Amino acid sequence: MSVDLVVRDCTIVTPEGQIGPDAGVAVDDGKIVAIGSSENLPDADEVVEADGNYLAPGVIDCHIHNRTPGLEYKEDWKTATQAAAAGGVTTVMGMPNTDPVIDQPEHIETKANLGDENALVDFQFYAVITSNNYDQVHDLAETGVVGYKVFLGTTIGAIPPPNDGELLEAMEQVAETNRRLGFHEENDEILSHLAEKFQEEGKNDPIYHTWSRPPITEREAISRTILFAEETGAKIHMFHLSCGSGAELVAEGKDRGIDVTAETMPHYLWFTEDVMREKGNVARIQPPIRDQEEQDLLWEQVQGDGIDCIATDHSPHTDEEKGMDDPFKNTWEVISGFVGLETEVPAMLSFVNEGRMSLEQWIDMHSTQPAKIWGMYPEKGSLQVGTDADFTIFDLEEEWTLEDRHSLHSKNTVTPFEGESFTGSVETTIVRGNVVYEDGEVVGESGYGNQVDVDEIDNDYGN
């Protein structure tokens, strides 16, 4: 018997534990066909020698902005998924604030077709719910989108939220589709008031952007949407949760039996708001990076019930939009967001090496839980015979520094992680048996990536 691909000489790690060190996997027709000791695996057309490194189920980033359609000058499916491949990410999930926004079946079809033509890794994306389509939730579900998003706070694209009555009606429909609704959870009235107040007072330093969006903006939105979920039975998710006090509310919602999940990002765990004084608008993002007290609370909820998974909010913008000519210029003239696809795995591996979490917990939060939350498990986020052969192979011990952001593979590369040092590196990325990154080079081709079909996968989180 011969198969398409064998990966040899690795330690396999899943949320359940580790197998190795001389373990491996066999792949045929894009699916896992055997897991065991390297010497017992079949012959293969292609052999990847892992050289004693770790192999995990492919990392999933359930929150990126690939900017297609309409904003390709920032990023597109090809460049975003090149960055994903280089970062060890095998599935990405795109946000809907594009041009046009992803709010109608024809816009969904356009985004999917562009992904099929250009993506190097597997993908899905969200449809946005607004006042214009809140009564069309079932129609959106029939297009195959993975879930929905509502922007409660002003952000890139200036997409207004539905009013509370429209949101309640939409959430009743969301509950019927068995899909999940995620929120940009900030109270728009509070943050808009403070931003206007600071500008009138001439408070233009980067730190004032942070202070214009205090934790209360997140806590109010989390509380409100949890209450609405309790009323409607909708499954909900908190995108880019930045503050530990907000994560505590998620944990409390779970205690009440509400199906609420939440993600946080490496930048919220790595930096405190002092980065705004050190690196300026480079680190400007929404919600903003918080102070040490909130970060400490956030770490408590990473180890508790308030945070379920890790993502990035990968948000490319041009150097001009980010004000890179002067990172400390008037913050109200600068856009929010930065890239993260190529630093998320090294950042999280650094936390593993520091003892902040185990390898098993990291894999659970960065692969298995995103797959379960968004209805992709077990095809994604697991290492089981018969499931997709998506692997992230990494060196746990390599020490390195991101010395030059221009070495990244995104179309635009502004990131506060430039100059930061990591312990842990991505060595090889494999998507459905296709090697898309190895030996420091992206080797995958446009069109390797497939849109994940959530209609054929168990959509019940936790099962």
C-alpha cells in the first residue's frame, strides 16, 4: 500500500495529550488514513521529515480581515492566505466589512468565488447583520456562510448596527438556523462621546484612543447581548475580547446556561496599554489594548471559563493609513488595526514556554475550540482518521526576533510585534495533505484552499 503523504519523526500533540517522539501520520486523498509510530506507516509518494518537531491539528484563525472584495489595496485572499500558510494557520475566517459589505447572497457568492480562485489555505467567512437585512437571516444561512456578525461599535467601514428591536428579531432567526452570531462588542454611544470629548480638548496622543474606548464599553455590550441571547435562545460569540472584566461576564453567562463563547488575541495577552506610549499608533486597534489590571484578569479567564479560543483580528492597512511617517501623530487621523497571522503561533508558543499554558491547552484554544464553536469539528480541529489532513508543524524551542516587518507575507505589514522576540517557530504547514509552507518558504499555490462546508459538519458546539 502506498499513500500520498507521510509525515515522520514528530511528537503529535492534541488537547488529549501527546504521542511520540517518533510518531507520524499518513495521508491519502487529503484525509488522515493512519496515525502511529513512523516505522509502521505505509510508503508514500511524498515524505515530510519533521526532524523531531511537534505536529498539531491545523491552527484555525476565526477572525481575519482579508479585505476582499473591494479593498484589495490593503489585502486579498491570496496575500492573506500566504501569510496564514507562513504562520502555520490552515483555516481562516474572514470578516464582512468589505466593499460592498457581505450582507446579501450575491456578495457572499463573490467573496466565496474569489476565495476558491485565490486562497492557499481553507477558509470561511461571516455575513453581517444590519438594519437593512435583519429579516433575511435564513436567506443568508442558505448561502453556506459560517455565521453572522453585528458591529455594535464604530469600526472600519462604519457599518451601523441594527437597533435593539431589529437585533432581537434577528437573533430569534439566528436561533432557528443553528448558526452562531458574533459581536463587535462595544457600546457605540459611549465611545463616540469620549472620542468627541477628547478631540475637543486637544487630547490627541495615541493613548487617548485607548482611553476613549474604556472597558465599560465592552462590558455593557457583552451584558446586553447575553441578555438578548437568554431571551431568544441564539448562540452568540464575543469577537476580539480585550478586557478580563468583560470575560468574567462571559463566564457568568455560561453559568446561567447561555451558549456564549469568546475569543481573545495574542496582542491583548502580550502587550499592555503602555505599548501606545512606546510604539504609538502602530498598536492602535479596536477594542484597544488594556492596562495591566485588565490583562491580569484576562489571563485568569484564559485559564477559566471566560475565554474559549484564540484568533488575531488580522487587519492590514497601508503605511500611510497607519501614519507610519510619525507613529505618534494625532491619533484621530490614523486608522486602527494591524496584521497578526504570522505572529500568533510564535506568540502563543512563547506563552507555552513561559508556563502560562500547556501545549495541549494552546492547541485546544487555537484549533479544536474554534472548529467546535463555528461548526467545523471534527473535520477541522482534530486529528482523527478520516478527517482533513491539516497540520501545523512547529519547533517549540527556536528563539528568534521579528527584526523587519517587511519580511511578512501580507500585502501590508504594520505590526507592534516588529522587534519582539519569540520562543517557538512554524516549520511546516499542511492543508488537506498539501504542503503550503516549508523551509521558510510559501510553496502553496492559489486555489489550494477550499471553502469549508459547515452544512455537512456537526454544528453543535461542545459535542
